Amino acid sequence: MGLTLEFLLGNDKLIRKASKNLDFDLFDQPGCIIKKADFSLHLAPKDLNSLSISASKFNNLNPITLREYLVLIVNERDYGLFQVANNWINYFLKVPADNLEHLAKEWFNQMMKEHPNEKIELTAEGIEALKDLYILCEFAVNEKKSVFHFWCL
């Protein structure tokens, strides 16, 4: 069983309620989650910080980590929910959309350096997760919606 790492956008109240109760049926109800970016790619949570730092090579901003822009909502032993601060969303969106595949390559290269004893290779799923996150963040900004980061074992 792997680690689920997702970015979610939808009905804030339902997402919070589903997360607090770890209610997957509620997550699956229409209208709860409108958009999702699934990073359940055999990653560790710190790998999302590597993604954030790698983004600085494409957005010409000082590197920041994702962790410092997460606001805790649910903190249980084997699952949790954070709201992603708008500052991080805007930081990520400064990466030009046509550079997302290059960002994915940079990110996976960085993870290879950080995990030298593991076999890590860029996959279509990794690129797709980045593109989904970008679309989710654009939607959040345009529609003034919250972005959540959900994890569970």
C-alpha cells in the first residue's frame, strides 16, 4: 500500500468534512472534488518540496518549498489535509505552461540525486500530475477557489 498525495479543488466544506472523517464515499460524491492532481507516484512528501524548488529554475523566482505554504487543517497519524497558500499557487503558476515537461525532467533529476539508491525515472504519470496541478491552480486563481493538499497511507 502506497502513500496517497493529492491536490484537490472543489467544495471546501465537503473536502474538509471528508478529510476529517476519512470518508472516501463523500470524496466520491458529485460536487465534492471538481479537479484533482494525483501525485501518488511512490513519492515521499519531501519530494513535493523538491518540485517546488525545481520550479524556480523556470519561473525566475527565488526557490521556496511547498511545506512552508501549507496551512494545517487535519492532522491524523495516517492522513491529513492542508490548504495551499495563494502565494505558493502564484509561484507555481509563474512557470510557463510550455515548460512543464522540462520542469518534470528537472524535478525527477533532482529526486534521483536526493535518492541515489532508488530507481527513479520520469513517467507519463509524473508529467500528467504536473499538468493537472497547473490546470487546478489556474482554475483556483480564476474562480477564487481554495487548493487543498490531501495525503493518506
